[in-house]
Amino acid sequence: MKTKMIWSLVLFCLVATAPIFPQPKPLESRRAAQPAQIDGQDEEWSKDALYFEKSARVQLAFQNDQENLYVLLVFEEPKSLSSIEQTGITLSFNAEGKKKKEKGIHFFKKMLTPEETIAELEKEGQILTDEQKESIRAKAGALVFIAEPIKEKGQPEETEFGAPAGLRPAFKAMSEGQRVVYEFRIPLAPSELQTMGIGASPGQTIAVHFEWGGMTEEMRKAMQARARRELGGGIDRESGAGTVIVPGREGGGAPGSGAMPIPKKYSFWVAVKLAAME
């Protein structure tokens, strides 16, 4: 009995004196003096507010006002972009600061035909004259930047954002040489016009998750078709990481020489302390 008590006391002391490792300090969201212009430019962002995310080798910055969170994402290494042009980028949020996705938005680019461009502009409330429509039809199409809400299981919602364009989530991406800038606007709270909001208020600490790159279904099918054409014998198997593994050729081909790596998928969380408005 006495031995058990001694060991219990020792164990308690070890637990009580064990070092407590602090949680990473939240990134500071700066107070936005005025609504940010979502134009894919970073001139209005303070350079000393940039945070370097080592795992993805990108720079981040945050601003907020009473209504919106503004996010800046800067790529200076082409490798970090991975397949973002094909996959888009998803930002997910947790208003309680936990690493658990509550709401998310998929941001991606899409080329619209002239008729789709006209329909999109009219859906946003613009009244186009016949001359304007003919001018649009004379062009090949238009590149649009789309923000689409994500269900809990990662599938797009059937309903679209119902708010006017100026109140909806939005993003723009621009490049200059190898440097690429992504700029985002996300509503902080839901409203009658905007049902998609983070559910947070100024002054709160929230968690933000970034995800982009990797393999799309179209890319996977194209890779499998290429492997079949090159080897004539099909695909042996596919690894858990998504790399297509093909058998070695008969007659001396090196085993695994036809392995085709996929673009890297980037995924990470950051805690963000929203600026108070008082």
C-alpha cells in the first residue's frame, strides 16, 4: 500500500511539474481604415503585417472592419502554386478558433462564353443595352472569379450567394512575373442579404484553413490515360498519395520507371485575432 502511494505521489509530481507548451500566438488582423479593394494588388497592405507560412512558403496578412475579413496571400515561389489554377483555393473557418471546419468557400477562376457572361452580368443586376451585348458577343469570352459556398462534406451548395455583388465573398488574383497575389473578402456575420458569414465579430479569435493544389479528377483521368498509352498494358496500381504506379516493361524496363508524380496539395490552419472596432 505504502509503495503504491509513493508511486502515485511521484507520478503526480511529474505531471504537475511537466512544462506547459504554449499554443502558437494568433496572427493579428489589422484594423481596416476603409473597405479593401479586392483587385489582386497589395499596395494598400502594410508590408510589416505579412506573416511567412513555412509549410507552404507563402506570405499571409489579414485585415478586418465591422463587416468583413480581408485576406492577402502572396506567392513568390512558383512551386508553391502547385495546381491552384486548376483546383482553385478553399478557405474554411471556425468562429471558435478550433481546427474544425465549420464553413468554407471555394474560390476559383472560370472562363465564360459570351452568352454566359451576359447572363452572369444580368444576374448581378446590371441592365445591358443591345449594343453592350453585341460588344460582349464579339469577344471570345470573359474570365470570372467565383466564390462558391462549401457544404460540410466539401460539396458545392446548390444555392448561390443571394446578396448583391458588393456584399458577397469575393477574390481576385493577379501576377507580375513569378509573383502572384491573391486577395479575398469574406463576410464576418450572416445577414438577411448574406447567409454565408464566418459567424464571428471584431475582437474574436478565429481559425482559418487554407487548401489548394493536388490532383483534380480531370487530371487523374488524363494521367491514367497517358500511362495506358505509353505502356500499352494499363496501370498496375495507384498509391495512397495519388501517384500512378505502372509495371516495369518487359525486356529490361526499370520497375517503377513510369511513375508519374502528382502536384503537391497544400493545407494548413492559422489562428487569427480579429481587430476590435471600438
